[in-house]
Amino acid sequence: MFLKSTLKSSISLNRSANAYLNKKSFSSSSLYFNNINPNPNKNSSDHDPTTHFGFKTVLQDEKEKLVHNVFSSVASSYDVMNDAMSFGIHRLWKDHFIKRLDAGMRPGGQPLQFLDVAGGTGDIAFGLLDHAAKNHKDTKSTMTIADINTDMLKEGQNRYSKSKFALENPSRIQFIEQNGEILDKVPDNSKDIYTIAFGIRNFTNIQAGLNAAFRVLKPGGIFACLEFSKVNNTILNSIYKNYSFTMIPLMGQLIANDRDSYQYLVESIEKFPSQENFSNMIRKAGFYVPDKGFENLTFGVAAIHIGVKV
Ligand SMILES: C[S@@+](CC[C@H](N)C(=O)[O-])C[C@H]1O[C@@H](n2cnc3c(N)ncnc32)[C@H](O)[C@@H]1O
């Protein structure tokens, strides 16, 4: 109840955004538009050969392999652990993210081409298609799920094979193994909607990932990211940090017999840029960012970021 009202209170309606998005056969009930900030952050990883892997400093070339190992290790326990760590709240955030996008082919419009990057188990991808079918009678739009990790893709494919999508129209969903920083299998200006949930903080070069998102979207296409973020209340932040740094690695050890991966998870959240800095990186990639550019969920434990390729 409390969480639902927190989520609800952070939703706001803006007509100009709706008008714009409706033109693109896509609508949102909750976007703000404002001027583009001309002063985006510089990305320090442009020239530095090192990066962070959680709290460790590693060579950029090493990080991809280390992240790969983490997700190969957690793939089979991914859902159970997510539910345990977040008390199931990650499902509310994902539902809200999908509802907020409210994507789907509108009457008389063209089918949409979705791309869900770091799509792993397919939660967001299947949720988006479900929403489009239920709310817009859209059974034509297509989905590409891209992930760098074969084991996570296998989990998604396994789930997909048991879903109604596989029975109804198997060619609607495509899985590709791809680094989201490159996306060389995805043509320029080819996608209407790019989503990424809890994936981008694992990228070695986040700015490269945002630039690739901009490249593959059609003009008017929407970038939408759901990611852990910074809690905006000092007391809550201290409780949250205490919980995450003590309980999450312990749960990882007890439930998945994998303390290190979950230690990385909490450290990677800590290292991810603040809402404001990440918004500036989205602007730097070339996106038009509505208003302040993000919506906090549960006091900023997670946030939704939106950008429009104009
Ligand atoms: C925490 S999971 C999120 C999965 C799914 N989006 C969800 O919300 O349940 C993070 C995913 O990001 C993927 N990933 C990490 N780095 C990546 C990269 N550079 N390119 C594409 N996927 C990446 C991992 O393999 C993993 O599947």
C-alpha cells in the first residue's frame, strides 16, 4: 500500500509530451518536457584505461569478462534472489515502468519495433508485449532482446518457449547476443523503443551504451531506462545502505551460495551516477530529455530515465 502510493505520487501528467508521443504511435501518461541542458557531464571513461568493477579498479578490457562471470553465476537463481532482496518490489517497479511507457501500436499506426537491451530473463520484453496486447490490442509489434550473456539469454529463451508468445507468433521475438555498448547487429535508426532495466550500470562504458541507443533508435524513438539510483533522504539512505551492504551479500551466500556476485551488485549500485549526472549523460548522447529527466521510485532506490531522439 505504502509502496504503491509512493509510486503513484511520483507520476505526473504533461500534455505536450503526450501530444508528441501520440504522434509517434506511442503515448506516455507521465512525461515532462523541458529545455535541453547544454552542459552534459564529461565521461571520464573516454580516455582512462581503467574502470570500476564494484569498488575494485580494473582495466576496462577486464570488466566485461568479470561482469559476464557474475551474470553467468547468478542466472539460475536470478528470480529467486531478486524477489528475496527487494521483497518483490522490483516487480512493482517493472510494472510501473511498463505502464508508464504505455507503448503499443495505435489504431491506424505501424507496428512498433522494440529493443530490450540487457534483457536477460525477458521480464521487461514480455511485459511490454503483454501491455501492448491488453491495452492497445497490438499483437503485431516486434521485440528484440539483446544481452551480452548466453546464460541469461538461455533463461529468457526458456521462459519464452513456455509463454503464449512462442505459441502465437514465434517470429515476433528475437534473442541476440550483443554487447549493449556496440549493438552492431542492430541497424541505425531501426527501433521505436529502446528499454534497459537494471543493465546499464554493468556496462564498462555507459556513455558508449547511450550513444549506441541513440544510433539504433528512429528519429522520435524513445529511450527508457530503469536502474538503481540514489536515495534522496539521508536517514532512509543510511538504513538502505546498511541493509544492502550487510543483508544482500549474506542472502547471496545463503540462497545462491554466491556472496561475491551479490557483493558486486551492491557495489555497482553505489558506483552508478546520480540521477542528475546520468540524465546529463543521456543528453550528451544526443537525446532530448524531458524536464529534470527522471522519476524516482521508492525514494530514489530506483529511477526511470527517459530520452527522446528528436
Ligand atoms: C540485473 S540483470 C537485468 C535483467 C533484466 N533486464 C531484468 O530487469 O530482469 C543485468 C543484465 O545485464 C546484462 N549485461 C551486462 N552488461 C551488458 C552489456 N555490456 N551489454 C548487454 N547486456 C549486458 C547481463 O548479462 C544481465 O543479463
